[in-house]
Amino acid sequence: MRFLVRRLGFLLVALWAALTVNFFIPRLMPGNPAESMMAKFHGHVNPVAIKALEVAFGINNHQGLISSYFEYINNTLHGNLGLSLSYFPIPVSTVIMRALPWSLGLVGISTILGFVIGTALGAIAAWRRGGILDNVLPPAFIVISAFPYFWIGLLCVWFFALTLGWFPILGGYTETATVAWNWGFVGDILWHSVLPAFTILLTSIGGWILTMRNNMITVVAEDYVKMARAKGLKPRRVLWQYAGRNALLPNLTGFAMSLGFVISGAILVEYVFNYPGLGFTLLQAVQNEDYPLMQSLFLLITVAVLVAIFISDVATALLDPRTRSSS
């Protein structure tokens, strides 16, 4: 219980620090969103228009910094993230909720599949150390994972979409399709997500294979694994219940951080495939200098990573009681 309270306290302090940094950084930057938008017109604009935009964007106030800070904390806790400049006057929360399911479906499922497949292959490769699987898979996937996301994505577009014509090139669904919750539309979404998901899976699986293999090699040499073998237990049981379970523990934090970064989306992959996820939305916000949307997305990413790490700490404590005891 004490371990859980300590971790929860660390989570709350980190969340407060993230909120504070997210408040002060944009306000330390010179200018404001209205001036940035008007800069695109190269100064050929009436100053009255700038004042009108400041009022519309909610930045024309004369509150002190401390009062603005507490108002920002209160608005954030109530889900009021302001108005998006790129999609004005649509609220930022609405823009995020439109893109969030796309990133969760694409990047989330691809990340989980990559972790499960990579961990399983790494454990088997280490268990059969020196075999064909161990000599081929880790080097091959490490080389593949060294290539950038966008390069693999462009290669998939050229080969599978343009050359073979098996999959669509861009988008999350066919533009002429009727948006409805039926099997035809869901199938169209899945069809468009195959290439982006394959790109993420192909480039992320190598790291999980290598780390799990290295962890397994260390764990297999432990006394309790030798004892399990000496007792005559089935090799499959020794592999997964004794060696695999303990070798998996160091990877949980990395997996949790990967799940946290799912919220940010795979920016380069979504950009290559023009996929309407949070990564593509963040890129558009940066290009259009949409400060409220950028600020909210950065905060969402930070919160997601912190919560994911907290969950992984709890899971590690449940799987390994030694982490709950103090020195």
C-alpha cells in the first residue's frame, strides 16, 4: 500500500509540473497567436483586426500571471482547452476527440502487436540460442528497424499501392464512402490502415526482439531456471512461466512508455499516408502555428506517458514482490 501511495504521489507531482511548464512556455515566447496569424499577411492588415482576433482567441486580457495560471489550471481540470486557431471556432477538445480514435486504433494496436510478437520471438530465439531463429531474426529486424519510418512507408506505398495496387495510397477511408457504423465502412477503414500499421509494426518489432533476447539469456542462467529443468518440468512451462515471466519485467516500463506515446501518434507515418490521427493533427498545428492545439496535444502526450508508467510500476510490483520492499 505504501508503494502505491508513493507512486501515486509522484504521478500527481509530475502532472502538476507538466501543467505548470505547459502554461509558462507559450507565454515566454514573443508575440501571440493573433500576431502570428497576421504575420502571414506580411503586415498588410489593420491593427484593429489584430485586436479583434486577440479578443476572439481569448488572449486580450489584463489579468496577472498568477491569476491566469490558476484560471488555466481550473480550465484544464474541467476540460476547457480553448479554441483551435486552425479550425476556429471549434474547441480544441473537439479537434482532439476527432483524431484520437484513429491514433488509438492504428498506433495502439500496432504497438501492442509489435510488443507481443517481438517479445515472443526474442524469448524463443534466446531459448534456442545458436539456432536458425536466433541467427536470422535479431540481425534482420535490427537492420530493418534502423530505417526511418517515412522511408519504409514510402517504400510500402510504392510497392503495395502503386505497383501492385493492393491497398489505397492515402487517407483513413475512401472519400466517397458513406460514414456509418456498418461492416462496409469498417472494412474500408481496416483496408486503409493495413500499410500504416505494417510500417509501424515492421520498424518497431526489432527492438523488442533484441531486448527480450538479451534479458532471456541472463535469466536462463539463473538457478531457479536450472532447478525447474532439473525437476523435469516441460520445456514450454519453464520457458514461459519461469524464464519468460522474469525476463519480461525490464521491458514493461519501455512498453508503458510506448503506449503513452501512442497518444502522439506516429507523426511521420501518418504524414506519409495522410492518416487523420493525432500525429498528423500535431503536424498541422505546428505548420499553422496553432498554439492552443499544440499546447493541448503536448499536455495530453505527457499525461498519457505518466499514467502509462504508473500502471507499469503497479504491474511490475504485482509480478515481482521484490520491487515493493525498501532496502
